[in-house]
Amino acid sequence: MAGIIGLAYRYLNRDFVPLQYLQGSSFGVYMFHFLPVTVLGYLLLGLPLHFYLRFGLTVLLSYLAAFALYEGPGLRFLFGIKGVQK
């Protein structure tokens, strides 16, 4: 684990625009991920799909929904999250 953290620090510690965006949005996405994971997990639970497919769909769709909620208008203000700094 320490080696992985060391490699990530060495190779991911630079000015890369997507990493800066993800770093700034991590708290907001964390705040908004609970609802999509719960709702999508419940909805996909009853489908006759393989377990791994349901899991993958839950992860992918909840990730997209959490970012959509984070980028949506007005929700940042309710949680005290500042807008994008340019």
C-alpha cells in the first residue's frame, strides 16, 4: 500500500487539468453519491441480470448520476460548495 501511494504521489503530482478538476470536485461528488447508489442499487436488484453486470451498472450509473448532481444548478449552494475557480 505504501508503494502504491508513493507511485501515485510521484506520477500523479503534477498540473494536469482533469486531476485538478477531480481533486476540487471530490467532496461534492462524495456528498451526492449516496442517493444514486441507493436508488440504482434498489432498482437494479430486481432485474434478472448476472451479479457482476448489476454491480457494474450500479457503479457506472451512480458515478454518472453523482457527477450530474454535482454539476447541476443550485445544489452546490445548498451544501456550501463553491463554484469552479478559474
